[in-house]
Amino acid sequence: MLLRPWRIQEAVWIAAGALLLIVTRLLPVRIAAQAVGKGADVYFFLTGMMLLAELARHEGVFDWIADIAVRRAGNSAARLFLLIYLTGAVVTALLSNDATAVVLTPAILAAVRRARVDPKPYLLACALIANAASFLLPVSNPSNLVVYDNHLPPLGSWIRIFLLPSAASILATYFCLRFLSRRTLAQNIQSPEKPVSLDAAGHLALGGLIFASVVLLTASGFGIGLGIPTCAAAFVSLILVSAKDRAIYKIAAVEIAWSILPLVAGLFILVEALNGAGMLQLLDGVFMWLAREPRLIGYLGASGGAAVFSNVMNNLPVALAGGAVLTIAPQLSSAFLIGVNLGPNLSVTGSLATILWLIALRREGIAITRKQFFKTGLIVMPIALLASSFVLWLTG
């Protein structure tokens, strides 16, 4: 998955690895099926988010939002960068980092093309804010659901713990990106002549996004699992939009990146096999050792370790494996979650959001290499991780 030989999709390699474990009987079919079943809430959540994203994409909602950002920027590339970054933060917080990657990426690309500027800084900002803002709310990242499993903190408690560390992450990521792109952002841009407008179906899709956000925040506030409410809200939105656009069912079914679901299922199987090989016992020892260290050292160890392993094997299995042992050291769970969310800003295959971002770029014919992403992330990610962990220590 990390190297993507022969340009074969990431999902194929993960699914093949999981299937190989079953065929060679290294993992019994019954255990593999149970592992796949553990991801039910994540599958529902991703399906709902991808459906909402496709509705918004097809009906032009995010093109409309991006066009507003271009017009509000005037002739300033730096102001456009800030507006796009803030848009990404809001979309990530309310609709998940996957929605930011799937929908906002092509919309931003269309906007910067109309403004006739180099798209690279804006597209990298879209990917990095998708992870930097992904622990602002419980709904902001499917990995949040996995880390806490069925014990997701209520919305009020979540905000109390993660609001300031998340703000530190968002600000640190912005200023690092702003510095790295300072030459490109010193240029002037051209405002498009014709504004983007929404038709009736577009307004319904926008209303569906707002409705879904309210449903998710309500479910989070009551401590309800987010998968089924997300999926239900998405299908309600689909029915509403279909009243004005009858072709939307077929478009949604074809255009959604369904390959992400077997990828997730394969990751759950791989983690189950690793657990059977003794990974849980190893993690038990690591967390018990970190829990005995001074609080700041424990936080940095938990967040840094989660960040490193998220880039090696994707943050979803790291969230699943780590979440299973956090009962040993619950005081480290917040730091661990920060590492799971921010770590993938180093490797382009570190999270589902950045994989979906890659898929979106390929569909638009844009190539940002793993090396380019890594060079940016090597500066941005450690600074944001240290800032968030330190703020967590100060406020914890």
C-alpha cells in the first residue's frame, strides 16, 4: 500500500493481504468475520459521508463555496489560501476529514484553476487540514470512533478535552504551510468573471449537508454511535435531492469510491491477525511503561508513537489496536488520539482521508507525489503534534 507497485490501488493490496491470511489459515474464517464485523459503525459512517459528499459534489455545492472564497479573496493569493484553509477546517469538523478529501479537493482545484494560480499549496492545505482538524469533534474522523469504540465521550466532554489542542494543531499547520508556500502566495490572482450559482437540487443538497451536521452533533451529544445516523441522514438527503435530479441515484452509485470499504475491512482483519501474534501484549507493556513516566513524557510518547505507526500501517489499524489497550492507561487516550489524527500528515497513505484525496487528484489528472507530500509533512506534522500534545498537557 505504501509503495503502490504497478500503480495498483491501495485497497487491492490490503484486501489481498487479508485474503492471504485466511487462505493460508493463519487466521480462521470465523475470527476474520468477527474482525470485519467490528467495523460496522465505520462502514455506515463512511458510506453516509461519501454519499453526502457525492451529492454535494454533483450538485455543485462545494464549487459554490469555493467560488465564494475566490471572490472574497480579491486579488490576494494569501487571502485565498486562508479562506480555503478555513473552509477545509469547517468541513472537516462538521462532516469528517473524508468529506474534505473527497469533495472539497476537486472544488478547490476548480477554484484555483479559475483564479489561474499554482494549485499545489491549496491542494496540500486541503489534505493537511483534513487531518489537522480531525479531532475537533467526534464526527470529524472515523478513527475517533475506532479509538473509543463504544465509549465515545459525550460532546461536551470531548470539546473540553480537545478544543484547545485542536486549535493548536490547526494554527500550527496553517503557519507552517503559509511559510513553506510564501513565494507562491505572494502572487496576485484573477477573480472569475461569472459567479457559480446553485439550482434547486443544489439548495436541497446544501440543506442535506446542514441536516446531516445537526443529526451528527445531536447523536454525538447523546453519546449515540455515529455510523447509522450518518447513513440515515445521507439517504434522507438523497431522497430529497432526487426530487429535483432523478439521475442522482445512478451517479451516486457509480462515482463513490466504494473501494475504501474493502480497504477498511482488510485493515480490521490485519489488525486481528497482529493481535493474535502478540501485538496487544506488546502494546500493554508500552502503555504501562508510559503511564509510569511524568505526564508530559507519557503524552509525547503516546502521541509520537501513534503518529509514527500511523504512517507505517495507516492510522485506522493503529486506532483499532491502540483503542483495545487504552483501558490500561486511560490517561493517555487523549494524547494517543491526537497522534492517530495528526500522524498521517507525514505519509500520503497514513489515513483514509489522504488516500481518498489521492483518488480525487487522480480523477482530476493531478499528480502530487509521495515525496512532495513527505517533504511538506516532515516539517508540518512534528510541529503541529508537539504543539497539540503540549497544549493537552497544559490543559489536562
